[in-house]
Amino acid sequence: MQTLTLKEGLQSLQVLQTKETEIAVSRLAELTLPTKKTEEYRYFDIDALLSKKWQIYRAKKADIKVSDIVEIVDGVVVSAPKELLVSYSAQRDIDTKHFDALYYLGHILSPEVIELHCKSDANIKIVHRFTQASVLLAYRLQIKTSPNISVNIAESFEDRDAKDTFVLYGYDLHVQRDARVELIKDETLMEGSYVPVYSNFLELEAQSTVNIFSFDFGNADGLQLLRAKLGENSTFNAKHLLYAKGNGKRGTVSHIVHAKKNATSSQKAKNILQDKARGIFDALIKIEHEGGGTKAYQNSQAVLLNDGAYMASKPQLEIYIDDVEASHGSSIGELDEEQLFYLRSRGITLQEAKKILILAFANDIIDGIEDREMRESVHISFENVYYGESQLECMATCHNCSDTIIGEKS
């Protein structure tokens, strides 16, 4: 494995240059590696990751077995559904205007990308598993759709003793005309786990629709960055639910670009912060000169469960024309005292009243998932982190449980 100190300079990266990544090398040189002064990483401890000397880990490709899911272990596909076209490709379509330098670094460090080509309607479950400790693990996924199809993608992430590993992953999603994609990310990070930085790009062609859900739970650090480019009459909806506790720093940095006319975007973030956790929502909507008829909405809400929690919320609009309809907003506060009083007046304890309000706050995002199985899976992920156990999971496996979904244990 190659040892690389990322902050030693861009010259050390040139040895990894290929013809397919010349754009990435050039753009990385322009942007330079991020520091604590870089706007997108201001509230995330990126210096600690980039100043460390890493062993770059690359697993050997193996035969892809047939299974119901796409299983990716340490950046290598080990199984996939028979009907899904999965391959490796040294050629890739790189976004030339991404704001994140680590998007380009991820491409440079990935000699080949994993390519998924969806030619018909599909429900795809992708499980990422990480088994290597104290390494830099970089890989990328390229997803392409055919026109006029519907694809549902559910991503989950599992830690298998990947302590202190830096995961630099991301996808490039290209959605063709009249296609619809729903993409759900569900990740729980606990202290001592890997540290992920996910840098994504989404390109929507005319009349296409993309709905993304991101669910980020736990007490460890992680950041996702995404840039979405919207074509004519396309629709982009993003919903984010964050529950962070301990000293975790988690969140989303996004640029949604209305590049053509009559596109619609909606972005909604709900953040629940406990202990000394830090939540991040740094989101820009950019409406370019050809983006007439745009409709764009953006909102972030945060609940701080104690004085030590902190929310960095920065919704932004950048508009170059008049013929648009756009709004953005942000609110940060505590649980509503009147609602707590009402619940307590009905004989509910303060602790249980808080749980009810938090669950209702979170469910506004979770219940937007159309697929019932995936919706229940996210409910279980949230409850396991927030309650310490999942009462939904208990009810599904035990018919003698005397507790209600939300109620005091006897």
C-alpha cells in the first residue's frame, strides 16, 4: 500500500494521474486541498484527516456473485443482482464545476469506477461494508439510467472493524430524460468507527425527477457534499434527517444549480442535536441566467436538546434573473414548552413527552419514504440510536411485548 500525506502538496498526487483524470488533477490544483478556512469545511475538522499520513488501500477485484443486493466491500463489488449491469470502468464522466476539491481527489485516487447502468425499472439495495482499519479507502460509483424508467436505490453502510479509516466515497448520478430516481442513504456512525467524506454529483436531464433522502445518525464525524445540476423542467427534492450526539460533527453541504428553465427544487433538513454535537447545513441554491421559471424552496430546522449542542445553518440563494420563485429559511431552537406541558398534563412523564416530540419531528422526514420496508428500516435505525433500542424491531420479533411503541416500560 502506498503511503500518502495529503497535506504535503499536490505534487505527490501527480503520480496517480491518468488520461481519464486530467480534468480532476487540473481542478484539484485550482481549488487546492481544503483547510479549516475553506467555507464548505469550516465546521468540520478536515485538517485532522488531511494532515495524517495514510496508507492507501485498494482491494483486489473478485468475481461478482449473484445475490439480491449490490454488496461492496472495501470499494470492491462482491455480489450483485443478475439483471443489473455492474462493471468497472477507467472512463468516467467528471463534473467540471464541482465546488469540492475532495470530489476530484476521490476520482484521482480511484483508477476505476464502479458503474451501474439501469436500463429498466429497478429496486436496488447497495450495502457498503468497511473492514480495514487505519487506511485511506477511496472509491467511486457511477450510476446511469436509460430514459423513461423508474429506479429506487437504497444505500446503507456497515462498519466491520474499520476503526480510524478515512472513507472518501461518492457517486456520479446521471438521470436521462423522463426518468425518475429515488435514492435513500441510511448511515449510523458510532465513536471509534470510520470517518466518511462523501462527495456526490447529480445531473438531471430534461423532465427527469430525483428524490434523495439522507439519514445520518450517531456520535461520530461524517460529512456529505453534493452538487445537483438541473435540466429543463426537471424536479429535484432533497430531504435530510440528522441526529447527532456526543462530540459528533455531521451534516450536509450542497449546491443545487438551476441551469435550465422551469426546473423545480425543494430541500428540507431536520436536525436533532444532543450533548456537544455539531450539526452542519450549508446549502446554496444557484439560479443561472438560463434558469427562468425556476421554483426553488429551502428550509432547515434544528432542535437543540441541551446547551452544549451547536447548529451551523447557512441556507443561501444566488440568483441572476428575475423570473423565479425562490425562498429559504432556517430556525434553531428547543422543544416547544407548550407541547411538553400539554403532554405532561395527560399523565406522560417529561422524558417520554420529549421522546414523543422528537419522534414526531423525525417522522416528518422518514414517513416521506414511499417503500414501506425501507421506511421501517430507517425508523429502526433512528430508534436504535435515539432510544438505545428499537421498539418497532421488538414488536416485529416478539408477540409478548407489553410496551407500546412510545410508552413507559413497566
